[in-house]
Amino acid sequence: MEKSLDLPTKAFRILPSWDKMEIMVRAGMILGVLFSMSLIAFNNCSGGFKYEPPATSIQNASSQCRRKLMQEAKTQPLPDPTLCENAANYHCDVRRFRRNVGHEPRRITQCPGVFGRRDFCLSVTVYNFDTTTQLVQAPPEEGLDGGAYNRDEVSCLNTRVLVNGIAVMTAEGADLRDALEKTITECRERGLL
């Protein structure tokens, strides 16, 4: 009694041997390319493969790479602690998830009053995500203030404190002032090393 084979197995068995060899060579080449790509990506933080992302991009590295660089940065004192006190050294992104806000990003100048300082003003990029369509099908609580479709996300970073070209002084907060104060505090703590 012969075992039933699925269609790809039957097709592979009836191919001439040179076709089987060609398929196996191609599969080997594809696997080799995939292995090489994963090896390069894995070693991206080791210094062998250099990538210079823009400093103002908050999420410009893999999470594994960011964790490694953040740990490295924690052990290095700042070359100039005054880098923490200049508003021009910071950049923040505000992501607004609200109804009827449009989709166009814009840059604005904000003076959020960090640590009581009204003169600490910086350029902020606001990204709008119109959630009108999503709110039609969402539960009512997701449209309330702070809900999934009616909230802000804020990320700030110091653009002058970099490790391998990646900004490592970053923080997120409930609003601009909160995120910026967390980033400045982290920078000041590193300045004391």
C-alpha cells in the first residue's frame, strides 16, 4: 500500500534530477542571503556596520540596539554638562490622536515652562492623526479624553548627546512639559557621573 503524498512532494519527485538540483541551489542561496542579512542586522551595534541616522529621529534604532547604546551611555560622563541646559539642544515630537485634526505635520515653538522657566522655548513637531473614522466603530470610552482615539503622545530627546550618532537622552511623557522635564533630568543625572 503506497502512502499518499501531497502535491508539492509528488511534483518534486517527478522533476528531472537537474531541476531538483537547481531548486536546492536556489533555496541554499536564498537561505544564505537571509542569514547574511540577519547577521548584519544583529551586529549593527557592535561597530562593524556604521549607520548614521539623523539625531532628531526619536526611534531610529532597533530596540535591542537602543538598549545596548543606552547602557553604554549610562557609564559615560557628559563632555559638557551645560548641554542639558540649552533649549536649542532638545527636540520634541507630539503625536495628536484626535477627531478633525487633519493629517498634516507642523512645526511650532513652545515654551512649556519646564522647572518654572518660561524662557525655555524649543521647536516642536506636531503630527496629527485624525481619528474620526475610527471613532465611528470604537466603544464610546475610547473617544473620551485620554482614550485610544483622543490623546497625545509626547517624546523628547537631547540632540547633542549622542552615542554612535543615536540620541540616547530620550523620554516620553503625558504632555510636553512632562516629557521635556524627564529628558532634562536624565541628562543632568548623566552630567554628574
